[in-house]
Amino acid sequence: MEVSGRTKLCALIGDPVEHSLSPMMHNAAFKHLNLDFIYLAFRVEKHNLKAAIEGVRALKIHGLNVTKPLKVDVAALLDELDFSARNMGAVNTVLNQNGRLIGYNTDGVGALSAIQEAGVELEELKTVILGAGGASRAVAHSLANKVGELVILNRTISKAERLASELKKLYQSEVRYGGLDSQTVASELSDADLVINATSVGMKPNENASPINSELIRPDMVIFDLVYNPLETLLLRKAKEAGAKTISGLSMLLHQGAASFKIWTGVDAPLDVMRVALKKALGEYP
Ligand code: ATR
């Protein structure tokens, strides 16, 4: 599809955005379905967020992805928030519906789809989430009323405590919390079914680090690492070696993108095309 006077613009805003894989993923999908859309990334510093959103209104930009550090602050500048964005207090997707800016959060749904795609049934699972930052919040909100038991462990315990108490209030579910020290991790993991790494430990350039001791991984566990760069983190490699089921961060990235794509276009996302585009961008394919 040629870019024309009718082409709709979707854009990522955040700081930094240079290394984002979303432009490759979404442009490949638009092209594949012959949709008259284009996706660009704009670096927007925090102090320029208000002006940027006014610009979205003035330029009638069709849709946004929002990334760090703007996900929380952008919520107050929109006209409406859907259920997930309201509960999480963070927005990663915006739709401009005839001038009304509606905020969504597809991170949580992306994590759920990644788990479902791996054939994992959540209902009875004791789930341990490592980390209590932005990514952890999205995952924890989407899992809080779907798993058997939820435990949040974080290096800074007060952040885990705050998240756990927020989840308890919103979803009336039992959520425990603790530190990320080796003793607590060993004891919580001893009967955990699903372990989700939502810390940045293991991310390039620190790919030789893992958030947990690999001896704690059992073959009947599911290990989900939200880190997607490298594609196979040390944690995932050790989990595979131990015979555990693994879910990669790329899967969550793909599914959150697919959910945003559907919001902007009304069309189901071409998952396979987007997956290949992501892997290509990460250097997995030539
Ligand atoms: P994101 O949006 O990717 O979640 P974030 O909000 O900055 O990023 O959160 C990063 C998470 O990784 C936090 O849980 C952080 O722990 P703290 O709250 O104690 O800072 C965790 N994290 C980062 N580096 C870590 C490290 N070296 N060891 C343990 N946890 C780490």
C-alpha cells in the first residue's frame, strides 16, 4: 500500500523509542493485510507529553502506543479509559475515535494470551511474579483473579507490598508478597507452578544474569520470562534444560501488539507475520 493523503498514522510515544520493535511488527502487519496505515515512533520526553497529546488531537493521529516513562501520566490526558487501563492506572494503547481519545492497556491481555497460547490452564496454579515495576503490574492485574494463588516478590519489598494490597482491594483475591532474597525465593518456588520474571534481570547487556537459582526449577513448572532481548534468556535456557515449559517475552510483546492492532484497525492481527517481523528485528532471521 502506497502512503497517501488518506493513510492513517499510528505512533509509539516514549523515551527512548529508538530500539522499539513495534514499528517493524505493526508495519509488517499493515502491509500484509493491505491496510492504509503506517506506524512510526516519536521520542517524547515527559515534559512534552501534554503538548504531544494536544498534537495527536490537532493532527488527528489515529492511534498510539505509549511506553516508558509516559504510561501512567498519559492516562490523565485522555477522554476515557477502558476497564484494564483504569484498574492498572497505566495506558499502553490509545484510539482516537472521532476526536475522543480512549486509553487501553493491552499488556495484561498480552501476557494472558501468551500463557494461553502455551496451553497453560491458570485456574489452580500457584503463581510467583518476580518484580513489582510496570511490567509486573500489568501481568499481576491480569492474573490476580485467574490463578489459584499469587505471590509477588521484589527486591524493594515496599513496592511488592503496595501492589499486593492494591490487587487485594480491586479483585478481592488473596495476594501475598515478599522480598527477592534467596531464602524467600527458594521457599516460594518450592511449590510454585508458574514463575514469571518481570524484573529486568537477564536483559542485554546483562544476559549472563538470572533472577533465580536454576536449581529451583522443576520439570513440572512453567517459566515465563518477560525479557525478550535476548530471545532466549539464561533463565529460559536453564528452564528448558530442567525440562520445564517455557514462555518467552517475545510472545507477550506479540500478543500485546496484536491486541493494540485490533483496537486501531478492527481487524484480527496476522500473528505469524508479526512474529516473523519481531524475530527478524531481533536478528534471529537474516
Ligand atoms: P518495567 O517497566 O520493565 O517493569 P521498572 O518499572 O523499572 O521496569 O521495573 C523493573 C523491575 O526490575 C523492578 O521490580 C526492579 O526491582 P526494584 O523495584 O527493587 O527496583 C527489578 N530489578 C531491576 N534490576 C534488578 C536487579 N538487579 N535485581 C533484582 N531486581 C531488579
